[in-house]
Amino acid sequence: MTPPPLPEVIHFAPDGSGAGLYTELIDLREIGSLEVVRASEIEFNETTQQWEVFDFTGNRVFTDPSRENCLRWERQHFNQSHHSNSNP
């Protein structure tokens, strides 16, 4: 069974800047130039035979045998993290 798609979330600040996980569903170049910074890295660990998600500081924050599950976790985690950080 395929899990339902996660919503694409872009958060806009009062100064007009936006942040979110990049997706090609919307061509953001249409609204201006992009500055893209990775929030995490996903790498395969041959020893454990698992995909691992590392945050921008290099800490491993999630592992799973499925890369697709890691991508879903990344999108859900960072959308929730950014949302909770912007709403005190």
C-alpha cells in the first residue's frame, strides 16, 4: 500500500523570503532567484545496509532500509520542525 503524499509546504516570512523543502511541483524560479541550502543529507551505509539521514550539523537523525521512507521522513520532519519553530 502506497502512503498518501505529504503536502508541499513553503513558509513565508514577513520580509517576503520563503523556506521549505524543494520540490519541482511548483517552478519557484517564476517568482525570483533561488538560494538553495540542503537541510540534510541522505546516504547509504554499506555496513548496516540502511539509508541514513544526517542533519546539517552531521548528526544522524533517522535510518531506514528504504530510501523512499527516508525522503518521506525528511519532508515530514523538516516541514513540522519549521512550522513549530515559526509558531511560538
